[in-house]
Amino acid sequence: MDELLVEKRDRVATLTIDRPQRRNALSRAVVVGLTEQIEALGEDPEVGVIVLTGAGDKTFCAGGDLGDQVGDAGPLGMHHDRGAFVELLRAQRSSKRPLIARVNGHALGGGFGLALGCDIVVAADHATFGMPEIKVGLFPMMIMAVVARNIGRKLATELMLTGDRVPAARAVEYGIANRVVPADELDATVDALADRVAGFSPAILRLGREAFYRTQDMNFDEALYTLHSMLTVNALSEDTAEGVTAFFTGRKPEWKGR
């Protein structure tokens, strides 16, 4: 689709929301497109990492497109249409490839949730993060599930209740971003990070990511027993055997993805 660009470089795929005139807001078409691409790229053996970003240098994503929510389907139809965003957040969580958010500007509302739904967030130093929905009589209902699993409860509730923004300078401190860099270093930082992650075994990255999110909401004992079993699966993989052999023979491993 015209408003979602897909670019592949080596083992890195980049999805760019290309709606700068709408501050890269999430239309239903973009939401569905992102979901489909995350799922499709997860099946592509030539892709090791997926990067999400927005066009331009001002806005990563301004959230839901309010102008896109008026239609002829009626209240129930609109309710079901909004469910597409639920599927996008679920696709992020169950992605078969690691996700990196390249936050090139403001990440607000649904865009904030989209960024937090990624495994790693790298932001330009002029970016801001927040949930301004309360200012127009809305509440950030769907992204609440992602926000609550990424940042502290007190900060999350303050941001939801006030609509205030967090500047990039505080984003790492608050657990919103992994790294904040000058704007002119954003591409180099994201590229280096994506290349590094994409250089590891895709099979083990997938298994480890799955283990992390599967056990996130388990109690301590359940998590330990589940991770115990998944370590056995990990240790029996062909890529683990290859990695260990390569380590002891002093060569670079050749991953098979199995």
C-alpha cells in the first residue's frame, strides 16, 4: 500500500508509515498493513529483524487517525474496526522476528503503544512520548495493556490522567526507550543495532523472545518450570550445536535457523 513502505536491506526489513501530512497517524489501512507485514516478514527466511518507523523527522506516529473513525458502519461497526489495532499489538507480541522502533519524532497515543510494543526502542533526542487522548475526551484503552507491561504504574497513570509528554531526555530513565541519540546519529545507531541482532540465530532469537513474553505474566514457579523446559528445547537445537562448535573452533557460526 502507498502509505506503508517496506524496505529490505541485508537481513533487516524496515516498515515506514508514510503519512507525514497526517503526522503518520494510524488509519485502519495502515494498521492492517502493519499487521500483515509483521506476520509475513516473520515467515521470510531472509529477514532477521524488523524496524518500525515513521516518515520524515518530526513524528514517529501520532496515534489513531480521528478523521478515519467516522464511517457508515455505525457504533458496532466502528467498535469492530478498532479491533484491528488489537490484532496489530498481538502481532507485535507474537512476532517471529525481533522488533526495533526507530522513533524519529513524537510517539503519541497509539504511536506510543506501537513503540512500546517493540522489543527495543531507539529515539532521536527531539522525540516526545505520551498519551494525550484525555484532552479530546478519550482514554488510551487498548495501549494500556502494553504501557502497563513496560513502564511503572505511577508514571503510566500520571501520563494517562494528564496527557503530559515525556521528553526524550527522560525516556531511558523512565523505561520508555533503550537509547536516545542525536537525530543525525539515529540511522547509524539503529542500523548497527539491527545488524548485530540479525547476525544471531533466527531460531534462537524467536525461541528466546517467545519465552520472555510467554512467561511475563506467569507467577514465579510457573515461569521457572516453563523456562526450564524451553531451555531443553533450546539446547537440542541445531543452531545451539553449531554455536558451541564454532566457539570452541574459533570460527564464526553458520546459522541454519533450526
